[in-house]
Amino acid sequence: GENVEQHPSTLSVQEGDSAVIKCTYSDSASNYFPWYKQELGKRPQLIIDIRSNVGEKKDQRIAVTLNKTAKHFSLHITETQPEDSAVYFCAALGNTGNQFYFGTGTSLTVIP
Amino acid sequence: NAGVTQTPKFRILKIGQSMTLQCTQDMNHNYMYWYRQDPGMGLKLIYYSVGAGITDKGEVPNGYNVSRSTTEDFPLRLELAAPSQTSVYFCASSYRQGGNYGYTFGSGTRLTVV
């Protein structure tokens, strides 16, 4: 099956700085890559996603890039704010199209 | 729409006890999933279903069972609870339409086995 690795496991940034979280995947057939934000004690919420036919996608301060050749994708958050503090998970849709495989998460802390 | 509803929100079980975690969705999604999330860890897939009457094992199915008699319901059964099953359990559902997946999580069930 698919193997998704995520780095770093923890990340602290000053408010206003940018944050970058990186994920790699193993199955070249994977074609859909969502990112989830999980605040403490709450459910994961989809924040952005990207499909394999696209190299980059932006939504206000959040962007995701995908490099299919290298099999890695990254989440970029610009102008970070304290409310961005949360755990972020990347995921990849496996080649059967039925299972999502999640990274181990990145705990982001934005320091005011 | 209520989305994905999980019950109970919290539960403490003694070793060897059994229980069923309930999951219901009202979005007519075909796909449903059960994950467990251990402290500081990611989400591990326990079981999933691509439609009523169909279930498949995920990465960590041992110690669990599921059924999918209707599109709406996807209960998770623990037969002989063990401390290793202490975790937060999330149910999720999704659809597939034109490359969109509409993945939605429930609010989670925090289970402690003592």
C-alpha cells in the first residue's frame, strides 16, 4: 500500500512568518492529496487539496505544491497567525481509489 | 444536514468488555471509514466500506469488526477490549463525483480501556 511520510513533526514560527510542511508518498499511482487541520480536541478539517494534474494550488494564505516526479507535496502558509496553530496532516489517495493514507502530522505553533 | 454523527463522545471500558461505536451520516455518501488516532500520531485506517453490504480491512483491523447494513450506518465493534485500543476513534464518509471526494469526519469518540 501507500506510505506517506511527513516532516517536520513540530514547527514553531513567529507570527507573520511563513510555515512549510512537507510530505512524500511512495505510490506513483496516487492522484489526490488533501491537507487537514486539526485543532486540539476537534475533528480534522479539510483546508486544501491538490490533484495530480496540477502543480500548485492557492487559497488565500494557504498553498500546496506537488512534484509528481519526486513524489512529494508541500503545504505553505504565509503571514501566519496564532489561529493557524494546530496539527496539520497530509494524505494521499491510494491506487485503489478507496483508501486515504495519512502522514503522522505536524504540530504548528505560531508565536505571537 | 447533520453530517457525520458519532456516539458516544467518551467511554471508559474495562479490559475484556465489549462495545459498539456508532457512526451515522445523512449525506448519502457511499464511502465510510473508521480511523484510530493515538496520542501524537496520525490516523490509522481500521476498516472501510465502499457501499452497503461491503466492508474491507484497513491497516489496523485486528480486534475490531464492522458492518454496513445501510448506507447511513457504519458501526465499529470491539469484542474484547484491550489497553492497546485506548485511542480516539474517528468515523468519516465521502463521495466521489467528478474528481471531488467531499471527505467529512465525525467529531470523534475518546475511548479508554483500563
